Amino acid sequence: MTGLFEALEPGGKDWLLAESIDSGRLPAHIAIIMDGNGRWAKRRRLPRAAGHRAGVEPVRMTVETCARLGIQALTLYAFSVENWKRPRLEVDTLWRLLRIYLRRELPDLMRNNIQLVAMGRLEALPAAAKRELDAVIAATSGNTGMRLNLAINYSGRAELADAMNSLVEEARGQGTLQQLRIDEEAIASKLYTAGLPDPDLLIRTSGEMRVSNFLLWQIAYAELYVTEKLWPDFDREDLLRALLEYQKRDRRFGGLGSAETLLEESPARVERWLEALGTTR
Ligand code: FPP
């Protein structure tokens, strides 16, 4: 976390928030649904493209802040398979912005030791965007710091279908299709995020309470944080507040919280309750 303080104004608001964060309990993996660019533009009577353009700065801030915090992986939902349904001009703008972002950010990604990867059905990307993406992926492949995953032309359901098909194809190739049994570990090993911890924290901007086909498998136990802020307005303070809120949560993974585990219930007391309900053994 020391890297973060170097970028903050001593004693400023973000500095004070950062001081409250427990560096030992940071999420290993943060995933973000960057939503609200269109509404941001509409409120200003601007074209939707202007909202997407304004959304680039929070991307830069989030990537830099997470890298400085020492977060292991950051996954950003940049383009969903459903986004192709938008007007041609808007879709073209998103590809242009991606290319501009990649070209401009490469020096910063190198400086911050960030490895950029992309996940989704990337073969369908326009050639120029794909070229730029491949170049940055190759250039940053030796970086050992944070992994920045851009979800592009991504769909959680498609990812799961691809993973299952890959297991079937693999077994067919090995002649073991008849005995194939698919378990959770096998599925996880074929996801785009294989080898990464599942997201601990999923942030969504613009107040929508949906997961929108994002990382459906991986977010099984993620803590959800929804802010009313529209993505172009999402700033470092919002990110730090999300982390502080995350650290207040009692993560149970289907078990009991630490306090409840300590307060072991007496079997005799439970039995009395069950008797009262007429549910004795
Ligand atoms: C959702 O807002 C946002 C997107 C579909 C695209 C996200 C893209 C960016 C933040 C731009 C740059 C990204 C990178 C990685 C360089 P929306 O248009 O659905 O907003 P609305 O719900 O208000 O209409």
C-alpha cells in the first residue's frame, strides 16, 4: 500500500481514507461493472459517446490505484456480447476508445509492472482493436505485478459453455469421453480466469442491482458493492470507500461468522426448542 500514499496528498481526504484501510485484508481480486456512461452524457445533453469518453479517466485512476494498493487482479467489464445491439456509431466509439486507451496507457502499464490480458470472444473484435490489444498483451506479458483483465465481447454464460465444450473436446481427444465426469475444479480450470483467485469484491456503478452476465461462476461468494455514482464520476474516494465497506463485511462463504462460531450452541437448548416445535427425533 506504500505505493498508494506516494500518489496522495498528505492529510487530504483520500489520504485519510487510505489510512483507515487494513492493508492485510485487501481483496485479492476486484471486478467492476462500469455502468452509467450513457446517463452521464444524457444529463449533460451530450451524445452517449461523450459518456464513454469520460469513462476512460476513472479506468486510468482505478487501474493505477489498484496497482499501487497491491491488488493481485482487477477485472473490468469493458464490452459485453450484448453491447453489439447498440447503434453502430456507439459501438465504433467504444472500439476507438479502447485503441486510444491501450496506446496511451502502455508506458504507464509498464511503469506500474501491470500485465494486461483480455477475456471474451476476442476473435470477433474489429481488426485494428484486436491488433492493438495483442500488441499491449505481448508487451506487458513479462510484467509481474497486478493482472488487469479486460472483459471484452464477454458473456459469463458463453464462458461457461466454452469451458464445458473444452472439457468434452479434451476428453474426446484422450478417448475418455465415456467416463467424463465434470466437477467444479475442472470447470474452473477452463474459465478465462483460470489460475486467478475468484473476485472477492464486485463493484457496480450507477445503482443498478444486476450482475449482467458478468463472471457468473466466479462471483459465487463475492461481496457486492453498488454505488449510485455514474461511472464517469467514479473517483478514487469512491474506490477507497468501496474497499472500506468490503472490510466491514463478515465473509462467511456459506458457513457461520467468526462470532457465531465462538458462541457454540448448547445441544440441550436446541433439543428443547425442537421439542417445543413438535419436531423431536
Ligand atoms: C456502460 O455504460 C458502459 C459500457 C458499455 C462501456 C464501458 C466503457 C468505458 C468505461 C470506456 C473505456 C473503457 C476502457 C477499458 C478503455 P452504459 O452506456 O450502459 O450507461 P447507461 O446504462 O447509463 O446507458
